[in-house]
Amino acid sequence: MSLHSEVSRPTSPADDHRPATGSSDVESGALINVRQWMDPLVDDNGHDPRSGYVETFWLGVLGPTATWLLRRLAAGLQQHPEGFAFDLVSTAAAMGLSFRSGRSSPFTKALQRCVMFGLAHQLPDGGLAVRRRIPDVAHRHLRRMPHDLQRLHHEWQTSTIDVDALGRAHRFAMTMLEVGDDPTLIEPQLRALGVPRAVAEQVTDNATRLDET
């Protein structure tokens, strides 16, 4: 089954996410199974889909709809690492879109863009494997970006990380987690305090990984 064809109900994981029976899929919720795409190299060195890096450099490549969709998928996998049933209809509505089977649907196009750029792939059972970490944007995409964005990317990758600054930022991040703050708030808070972008992202990613263990 392709993403733009008719969407069927999942056979797993948990059936408790299924809507009430007696209605068509589109009426009650078109569902696909979403699972983690395990890729050790990218998982170790990649970027959280909700990070400043992805928002800054992947946004112009993926487009805003696909970027926001990827963020929602990442949040779902953080809550359900074993996988979850993803409701296309309700998610599209929450993003101000409508879901329709077929290539012309903006929401379906966003799903297809995630696949096209190697951030997700279809599974034999019709489900979707999604990356929890996103690789660096490819050079072929980077060279099409405005020069100021290319310069920022170079600075991001070559910035020197001060160990003391890293330690202070880490302690601040862990304090935020201890008081129950959402992990997605850590990076913007650190940047608001003047922490360099690369340091803020690394600290946020490290703190989030620790919080998930």
C-alpha cells in the first residue's frame, strides 16, 4: 500500500487506539502504524526533528507542512517508542488541513516528502518507519540555500564548544527536566540565555536522551 492509496486499519500495536466501529475509515479515522526507523549512525549523530537545526536548515528543504508533521511523528515516538497508531484525519485537521487519499492532498504530499528525503520509509505491512534523529542536511540542498544560511550552517558545524559553558548549560537543562518542563522548551530557553546554537542543541539532545532512559 502506498501512502497516497486507500489507508487501512493497523493490525498492531495496541488496539486501544482504534476508533469506534461502524463508520468508514475516513469518517472515524484513517490509521497507519508508525514505528522507529533504527539507524545507529544517524541515531548517534543526528538532530532531533524538533531541534533548532531542523527548523533552521531542513525547513526550506522539506517545507513547513512536512516539517511540522515530522515533529508530531517524533513526539508520538517519544511517548510510544514501541510504535503507535497514527490518525491521519485528526492530525491533518489539527494542522489546519484535510486528509484525502490521493497525491493532490497537501497532507499526503507532506508524508510523501518525508519519504522522498529519506526521513521515513514505508514498511511491508503498509506502516511507516520514521527517523527519531535527522541527519545533517545534504550538501546538494545546502548549496541552494541563501548565502547567509550557508554561512550560519558552517558556523554551526565548526563552532568550538567551551567545556565550562557546556557544563552550565547541561545543569540548567537537567533542572528544567527535574521541575517537569517540556524537553522541547530547553533549547529555546538556552538560546534566550545566550548559549550558542550548537551548544544549546547538543545539551538539549543529551538531556532528552537521559530523560528517556
